[in-house]
Amino acid sequence: MTASRTVLDLIAAGEAGRPAIRAPERPALTYAGLLGLAERTLAALNGIGIGRGDRVAIVLPNGPEMASSFLAIAGAATTAPLNPAYKDEEFEFYLTDLKAKALVVLQGMETAARAVAARLGVPVVELVPGEAAGDFTLSGGSRGAAAQPGPAGAEDVALVLHTSGTTARPKIVPLTHANVTASAGNIARTLRLTPGDACLNVMPLFHIHGLIAATLSSLAGGGAVICTPGFNALRFFGWLDAERPSWYTAVPTMHQAILQRAERNREIIARAPLRFIRSSSASLPAQAMRDLSATFSAPVIEAYGMTEASHQMCSNPLPPGVQKPGLVGLPAGPEVAIMDDDGKLLPQGSIGEVVIRGPSVTKGYEANPDANAKAFTNGWFRTGDQGLFDKDGYLLLTGRLKELIKRGGEQVSPLEVDGVLSEHPAVAQALTFSIPHPMLGEEVGCAVVLREGMECTERELRDHAAKHLADFKVPRKVVFLAEIPKGATGKLQRIGLAEKLGITA
């Protein structure tokens, strides 16, 4: 696998006649077809005055055209994929903040983004799907000359994403072609991807996980990505049976929904074996990792990623390497270290902030010197996660620094409490969160989803927690929910959960 410096290099390195983009019930788009599409898209965008460095917002439903438009547009300009579910004011914020030069939408698709673009004077370009999965033409825009025409280079920005700001204003993360192709290569090497591999993508393609781990890493390995309309637990096993992927990657909430339906789909699991399953973007409970591996008779590879690193930072290895439940694995891309508050790197086994540096890491947030001053120390990017390396060099995350619960003089790691409660036989999902407290500052709460047909009381769960945790870590309040609130990418929402559920100390 040779190192590619741009997305177009990566596509050009694929075997011309092999499938690159697949979708249920559509003919595949080959590497040659995808390269041709990228060249036509480059000419079309340059012809309407859009070139390297110009921002093109993409608002498309999940599917093959979303994947191929990211790849093809990145070859000519800078892509800015947006969540199609955004409301009017959200589109207004993002299109303005991005200084978008154009908006790409699906021909005939109703979206609030159209009216917002018209209001802001952003040209709307319609994407018209072709017959093959992901093939398309662009229509619209006015003739013009691009300031920087021609194919993008390694240091041109391929992709801009906003951080998911839970409290602060979202920050723009620019990722260059060199960043994203380095990360795709890291993932392809970690997972030993080959032209014979195909990833079933259920992740949203406006998110770094779907764009890089599922789509770009598949191409870096010379294989294919199978693009579904998005995650759907009811349709997952049908896709598995029809498409016969060799792997899929998802967030823990998706894996848990798949597990709930696995029993009634045993025959499909037996006849459509997976080489491995990958999990990332949030902590996978150790019990869920064991259940997934047993159910699918396949190794479960938990990885650790974030937008600012073009996704992957650490990963558990494939067999014969060891997969450690509850740990996010070995450094698998950028350099990873542990730093104290004063910027000193700490020895193995010490707890501190996880920091990274390397070719896949962004050079900094756009037009945000304050954020960059806080985020970078001596060339290392501070992830905002707390953790330590075990004796074998595997990273154990103990929580997001801003999510740690400060109860009196004690600190509680929500991840540790999640892990203990998830080991109870009646618990399908557990999410620990802070409840504001007048005397202690914060108190420990937990939201729990029980397994189908199982019962359990708050007292039983607190007693179970008390056997494994110090008293100050035992949740003072346990709420039982049918479903825990999730964000747009399927991540559970820890911050602000007490307020959302109306819980006070």
C-alpha cells in the first residue's frame, strides 16, 4: 500500500475494474468510474468559478452519492458535509460560518438549506444521480473562472467539519488531503484491508467516522464501501445477507441495537460471516464487546478517534494481537502521549490528558487563536480526554475532562461507573452523568435501559455498584428509560442530561 497524498491519488491507485462504491440494488461504481467522475466534477466546478480552497457545502441523504460527492468534490475544492436534518437557523449558522461558495443538494430534494442559501446569495448546485451507485452529474451555478483551478494538492484543505460544541460555539476543523489520506492509510493498515474487503457503511456521512473510517480507508485498501441510507437496525441483517460485507464500523449505540436483533437473525449471521467488527467514536462497554464477538464469531476492534486527528488515534489490533475490552488499544496513527497540566509528558501508568501529534492531526482550528492556544502545547494537540497507558501500551480512557463528575473533593469517571453497571445482567445500556448539587457541586446520576423482558430496581443496581465502586462513585439516582437521548451521529449525550430529564439533586 503506497502512501497517497491526495484523495485523487488514493482513487487512482485502485484497480480500475474493481468496485469502489456499492449500494443495495444498484450496479457498482468502479475505481475507473470514480476517477472519471472526479475528473468531470473538477471540470464542472472549475467551470462555475469554484476551485481549490473554495468551500462547497454538501447537504445530501446518506447513500452512495453522499460518499462519491465527498470524494469527487474534495479533488477540486473543499468539502463541508452538513447534517440534512438541520433546521433553518442551523443551516444559516453553518453556511455563513463556512463562507460557502456553493451548496450541493439532491435534485428535487426538499431541504431548508435551499431557502437559506437563496437568502444568503449562495449558489445552489443540484446533484443528479446516475445509474451506477454514486455516479452523478452536477447542474446549476453560473459560468465563472476559478481563482485556483486544477486538482487539489496535499496541503489543500479537503474537508472542513465543525466540532460538536456541547456548550461553546462549534469550531471549524480544517483537514488537508495529507491529513485525511494519512489517517485512511493508518486505518487500512491496522485492519489489514485488501481489495477483497467491503465495508457496510451505516454511519452518517457528514461525520468523520463514516467519511474516513468507512469510506476513505476502504479505498486506501483497494476495496469497496457499501453505502446504505443510514443506520436501521430492522434492515441491517437484510443488507448483511444481500451484500456480504467483510466488516462494518459503527458507534456503540448502533452495535447494541444490532445485538438486540441478532437472536432472530442467527441464520443470516451464519451464512454472511464478517472478518471483524469495528467500534469507535464513543466507549464500547466491555460486556457489549464480548457479546458482539460471541454473536458474530468475529473479533471486535475498538478504536479511538476524533475529528481533529482525521479520526483514528488508537486501535485494538486484529488477532493474533490481543483485543482488550474497555481499552481503546495501541497508538495506530499519530504519536500518542499522556501530559500533565503543566505540559510535562508523563511515564507509562500515569494518569493525565491524552495528547497527539502527527501527519493526520489538524494544524489548528480556523480563525480561532484562543482555542489554538489552549489546544496545543509544545506541538502536541490536547484531546480533552483523560487516560493512561497500561503495562502493554494499551490506552485506557478514564473520561472526557469536561465530563468528569466533581463530587465534593472527589473526581468520578463516568466511564468507570458505566462499565460497572453494564456488567449487571439486566442492563442493556448505562450512561452516567452529573446532577448539580447545592453542597457537593455535583452528584452522580445514571440513566439505564434494561434488556428486553428483564426487571431490576434502583436499589438492586445501587447495591451492585456498591460491590465494585467506592461509596462516593455509587449513583445516588438511577433513572430507567426506554431510550437514552442520542446526538445526530448516534452518540449518547452525557452533558446536560440531568437538565434534559428534569432531574435535580
